[in-house]
Amino acid sequence: MTLSSKLAIVFLALAAAFAGGASAQTAGDPARGKTLYFDHGCYGCHGYQGQTGARNLVGTNSPIIAKPEVFLFFLRQRGNFLPMIPSTAMPRFSEKALPDPQALDIYAYIKTFKLDAPDVASIPVMGQIEASAARAYQAGR
């Protein structure tokens, strides 16, 4: 199977999941999901509450975490369909490495995340820093 064939399968399955063609999954346990989130090192890229690090999970309206079946598909796509393609993106999580019930527990934990970062405009010192930087830039420093 060629790479383009594999990618076509991936995108067709993702489209089916978005259209509601994938079967609904039962909700996981957020308490177990929290342990698994840390055990699998998810916090390394997504932060402790999904809003820091390399890839935010909250406040982005990502379709990947909109539905459990899309989340599962995303975890599986590289592990099951494209395991030989090197990547610095998500690790490979085949069903053998992270069974569906555990993945759904992680999903349930992620769904508890709330965006609590303040609006930058509401932080007075940020405005002062920005104004100072603008003055320095205009002065040619």
C-alpha cells in the first residue's frame, strides 16, 4: 500500500467520524484518565491542564477533542496506519500501546480542562512591557 493510499484511508475515516459515521464511544473515567495522562507523558507537550506547552488542548476549538471517536481515531492514525513515517508530532499510540478504554479515560480527563488563562489585555504590566518595547524599537535600540 502506497503512502497516498494510506493517507486516503486516514482522511476517509476521519471524515466518517466527523459526519457521525463512527460508532459512539462510552465516556471514560477522568480520575483514571488523569493518571494515564501523566503516565504517558501527555503533559510534556500539552501542559498540566492542556493550556501550556507545545500543543494547547483547551481554548483552540480543536475538532480532535470534539468527539471521543475523533480523538480515538487521531491517536490511532499514526500507530495503526502510518507507523513507519518519522514524526516529531504525536507519539504512536496503537490500540495495543493504549487500549480504547484507557484512551477514553484520557479523553474524559482532557474534557475536564477549563481555559483559565487571563486575557492579555487585562494584565497591566503586559501593556507596560509592550509600550516599553515599542519605544525602544522606535528609538532604534
